[in-house]
Amino acid sequence: MTEIDPGEFVASVEPMLEAQDPAALLEMLKARWHCDQIASLLSCDSCDARKVAAVALALVGTRCCLKELAAQLKHHDPMVNQMAEHALWSIWFRLGTQDANHELCRGTRALNRGDYQQAIDHFTHAIEIDPTFAEAYNQRAIVKYLEDRYDESIEDCRKTVERMPCHFGAWAGMGHCHAHQGRLASAVEYYEKALSINPALTGIKQVVGELKKQLT
């Protein structure tokens, strides 16, 4: 694999970022570099290159980039954390087959408009099409949580992390469900697992602090 010069990469990508032209950026990234090459920049010394690489991987990243991106969640630069988190979510949402991804998008739109049953139907269909699709389970878990179906939500969160162990959102989701059920010690356990992956979840840190006070 040919290494990318960090400075050259940033200089090539920044004009398109400034122009806010994601379509042109996507085309250039696919034409010039493999996602493995871009992911290699996440371990370079330049914070700017790490940030730009994370932005690029949000567009072209695949499963092979997840480990490197998850490591950036612990980087000392908050912007690197944020860009890496955004890239992870972007990749998670497109890791299914084409048809499963389409169903996930339809389910997300239904969820956003508050049509929970329609959302569950689409997420379930995505899972039927591609049972390995972690994000479909996670999105269905969110709907079940919103409907106070906590045990069912926990089960879908478990299926998510079985397929995607670095999915801090699903670990936090199990924490939310256990907290609502009054199982505070278990909630803290799952929240701390989420924080071990993504320490920048400040809201979760605050909740853990409050729960620990209740447990003493």
C-alpha cells in the first residue's frame, strides 16, 4: 500500500471541504486513494491530517477502517474525537447490503416523523435482508426504547454489540434501559463500557456520576 503524504492529502482535500461539495470530494477520494490509505493517516503526527482523514472516511470508509477510527475517540484533540465519531456513525449506517441500507434509511425517516411502527417494520426488514447489519438492530432498539419496551430494546442492543463491539451507542442504550428499569448498578456498568470506547460522551459521564451517588 502506497503511503499518502499528510500535507499533500490535506492540501488536496481542503478546497473541496471549503467549497462544501461532497459529491466532488467523494469522486476525488474514490479516484485517488483506497480507504486503507486514508485510514493510515489516522496514526500520523498531524492533527489536521487526522481530522481531514476522518471527514474523508465518513464518505468512503468501510468496515476495515473502524478499528482505527474507534482509536481516535480517545485522541486529546476534541475535534479529532468529533470527526472520528461522525465517521463511525456514517460507516455504521451503510454497512448493510444495498437493499438493507435502503430499508434502514426508510426506517430512519419514519422514526424522525414519529411513526414508530413503520420504523420498526423497515428496520426489521433490513435485518431480514442482512442479519449481520448491526445498525439496523441498533435503530430498532432506539424505537423500542422510545416505546418503553426496555427488555426488547436491550436484546436488540446486545445483537448490535455482538456484531459491532465498538458500538458505544448500543452500550449506552443498554445503560438507558437499565436505568429506566431501576437497575442502576447494571446501568452504570453499561455506561462505563460506552465511556471506555468513547470517553467524550460527557452527558453519559454526568449520568454515571449521579447514579453512583444514588448507589452509595
